[in-house]
Amino acid sequence: MADSDPRTDEDLIAAADRGDPAAFETLYFRYRDWVVSLAWRFTANRDDALDVLQETFAYLLRKFPGFRLTASMKTFLYPAVKNYAIAARRKRRRFAGEAEVLDELPAAGEPSGASREELATALGALDDAHREVLLMRFVDGMSLAEISSALGIPLGTVKSRLHNALSKLRADPRTRAYFEGT
Amino acid sequence: MRDAQNHEAEDSQLLAPKGLTDDLARLLRPGFTVPAEVDRVVLALGRRRIRASERTRRVVRWLAGAAVAAVLLVALWVGTSRARLPQDIDGSGRVDILDAFTLARVLDERRAVERKWDVTGDGKVDRADVDAVAMSAVRLDKGRVQ
């Protein structure tokens, strides 16, 4: 759903805090698909991802009245989505780590470079913390500062993990081709 | 200049090729859309919660206003009560025999008197006013703020 509302997230939060349900609706549709994608990435289960979506926005609603957005919405929502998703996976079965989730993701879209399996395998070979920062940066579109805030780690650590992830992908024969010519 | 160049050099190490980022997005995209029923549930919860929180804010604002008004009323009452009671020599909020004793001591010690202690209204503060305060104190409704 296209978001034609020119208001910033802060404006929408303030309007919702003043009692405007339409402002919340705009916020919901603005971040719904990102939240469900993130939840899917953590859970690899459609039902769990949809539950996490609902729980995340219920969590946001519990902040009213009196909620003030002091960071970006993605920074605010990311830890909530992650925690609810981890809880959902634990309920479903013993938590096995994000690398295993990559193996479970059905082919939603076939990559054009490396094959799906090669890319998933290369990602799975990364350290969990490095992979998480890589995906937050290049799939979620979060800035380094937003990643630092969302994960509660120093900016230098974010840069270090991202650098390590990219270096590994550059060296991995399955993904080396992406970097040739760069 | 060197810092800016180092910053740019560092940032270039943190860039990823577009082909990689596009393929990552494709790999990790969920193969389903959010059902309309889920949207309805979340939005209905949102409407209930936002309206309830607005009602809560209205109640809190009303209570805060009522509390301020109550404080102002009490302050006004205390202030005007004291002003209406020239016999309350010691400012205790009650008119009793102690007020007569206090005024008598003030006169005996020739201390400064306040004009409002001229209870008899004869233009001076003297023993007649002490007697008038004592008479007020022994009335049946003595001690109560009038």
C-alpha cells in the first residue's frame, strides 16, 4: 500500500498520542511489510511471522498515551520484532540459531547472481552477529547509527562487524563474483 | 582534510555491490502477503487503544485541573478566613482565650500592635479590645472559623 501521507513518523506518533487512530493506521501500513519481512527472516515460518507482526504493533500501542519517538521507527521496532520472533521459535522448537533459519527459507525469489543455495550457504557461514549487521544494513536499509542504537552496541563495533561480513563474502568463492570489478 | 579522506576510505570498505544487495533482498523476501484479516485485527486494536488512551488523557487532564482548582480554593479560604478574624491575634485559625492572653501581653510589654486588632472599632488597641477578644472566645461557637 503506497504511503502518501507526508507526515513524519514523529508527527504520526504525536497525532496518535492525541487520539487520532488514522495516524496509527498510516504508521502500521508504513512499517507492516518491513516488520513481517524481518519476522520471517528470524522465524522462517509464515504463521509465526504474522503473530510477531501483531505482537509488535500491540507492543507499540501499549506505549500510548505519552509515547515519544526518540529514535527512528526501525530502531525502535527492531528489538521488539527480534525478541518476539525468538520467543516464537522457542515455542515452536528448540532455538537453533539464525544460520539454520536460512536453510529453511523457501525460495520466495531466485537471486540473479549466485544461486539461492550458494547465497544462503555463504550467508550461513558468516558469524551470526556479523550477518545480522550485514542484513540490517543492506536488506533493512538501516543506517550504521540506527543499527548501533537498535542493537545497543558502539558504532565502531557495527562498522567492524559489517567490514568482517563483507570481507568474508568477498573471499567466499560462492559470492566472490559480486565483488569483481568493484 | 586527512580525516575526511580517511572517513571516505573507511566508508568505501563498508559498501556492498548492488547485485549482492538486490539478491539478498530477493532471497529474504517472504513469499506471502499479510492477510487482510490480520490488518483488520491490528487496526481494530489500534482504534480501541488510541481512543482509550485519549479518554485516559482527558481524565488525567480533568483531575489535574480539579486538583489545581482545589488548591487555589483552599489557599483563598485560608487567606480570607484569616483576614476576617481580627480576633485571631495569634493567627492559629481559631479564636480562643489564648488570643486574649496574647493581646494582653502585647499591650503589657508595649510591643507594636496591628490596626486590625482594634476589635471594638474605637480607633485604638487597648484593654477594651482584650475584653472583646475574650468575649468572642467564650461564645458558644468559639474557636470555629466564622
